[in-house]
Amino acid sequence: MAVKVITDSTADIPPDLVEELGIRVVPLTVIFSEGAYKEGVEIDHETFYRRLQEEKGIPTTSAPSVGDFLEAYKEVLQETDEVVSIHISSKLSATYNNACQAANILKEQGARIEVVDSFNVSMGMGFTVVAAARAAKAGATLEQVLAIARRCIDRVRLLVMLDTLEYLRRGGRIGRARALLGSILQIKPILRMQEGELHPEARVRTRSQALERMLQLILASPRIKEMGVGYTTDREEAELLLERMKESIPHAYTYLIRIGPVVGTHAGPGAIGVGCLEDEE
């Protein structure tokens, strides 16, 4: 039986690609004052971002429980007995640890479930998940799918420009980007994912300068195989940025990603990111 790839909703993989590759997505939850909603199941992107900008309080988020993962794994194990489960950085969420606990319970019953920490989020994780799922669909063994996923992790580059650090600060996911807090300057912070958490990359005065700087930084990556732009609220801006990336590297496979409610809770309105997967040497 074919290997099955599982991920969580913070990978922000386009729904058509999820369906095409047979990826099982376990949702995280976004919590407003009056209730909790499973991302991509009980709340859509438009509703979420409208509420994020209109309501006074900032929502919180929560990881899938061990029970949620047990349920997902048991469903998938009716189709196959080999699973590779790839998740958001363990430094940003309890998702990976909960997946590990569920996998260990089922391993005692004979299931083969390998859980992978992507050390990334959103499209940065998505590159790894998609590569693994393509290999699985092509008939790769569990060991081969696992090796492909692990090799991808070090070849992913992800940069994000935030309109404000306030959402990240309130959500407690600011990591080493905390060094940018307290600046007396009106800046547009550019952050990079490194070793599973956000690090400061640059301080830029204007949004247009920030977008230009991100473009230059990501296109400087060697051997770009796949690349994408993710956005929370500004689709037109993201489309223009992606077109410029395509002009520079026309052979690369490209994605336009709508960042989901859980990542959007911490990134905030106006956030935009660029990422790429480098080819192997």
C-alpha cells in the first residue's frame, strides 16, 4: 500500500493540491471570545480576516490534541499501514509533540508512523509536505519519503514582512524577533525562519522597500526549484510580487498562498511572505 502523508493546517497548502496529492490535513483551532473554530473547516479565510480587523480583541490559537491525531491516524491507517506526518515547528506550536504522542500510542499496536518536525510554518512547511506527498504518490517507500522530507527542510528559505509586530508579540510567537521591539522608528520588519523560529532579517522604513528587499533576498538563493508568495489580506500585492519572481526565474514551480487563520492570528493583516525550495546539488 502507498505511503500516506499527513500534515496540519498551518502548512497553508492550496486545497486543489491537497486533493491532488491525497494529503490528510489535521486542523488547528482559532479561538475568538465567543467560540473556537477549526481552521479550514469551521471558519473560512474571508470571515476570519474580517473579524480580525473589526473586533477589538485578538484571537488565540490551539494545537490539535493527541486525540485529534489519534482519530486522523486511525482513519488513514484503514487505507495504509505507513504514514509520514509533517508538522509546524515544535518551537512555535505543541502540534508536533502531540502528533508524536499519538504516533507512539499507535506504534505499540504495529502501525508505522514517522513524525517530522518541519522547523518551519506556512509555505515553508508546505514545500516539504508537497515534496513528500509527490514522492508517496509516485510509489516511494516510507524510508524514501521520510528521507526526501528531511532533505527538504534545510533547503527551504522563508521570509516574511509584517505590517506590525503587535500580533506576533501578543501571541507569544515572536522568538528572536523580539530584538525588533521597542524601536522608536516606524519600521516594516522583515523576519526569516531559521532553526524553527523567527529571526530578525532587516528593518526597512516603508512597505515598498520591504517588498523589494525580500524579493532581492529570496532570489539570491541558489538553484531555486519552487517558490511562492503568501499573504494575509493583500492579494493584488502578492500577485504582483509573484509575477516579478516568475520573470526572474521562469523555470521554477510557483505557488500563491493565502495564509490561514492560525498563522494569520500571529502575523496580522498586511503580512506578506516569500519562500523558496532550493534544488539539491
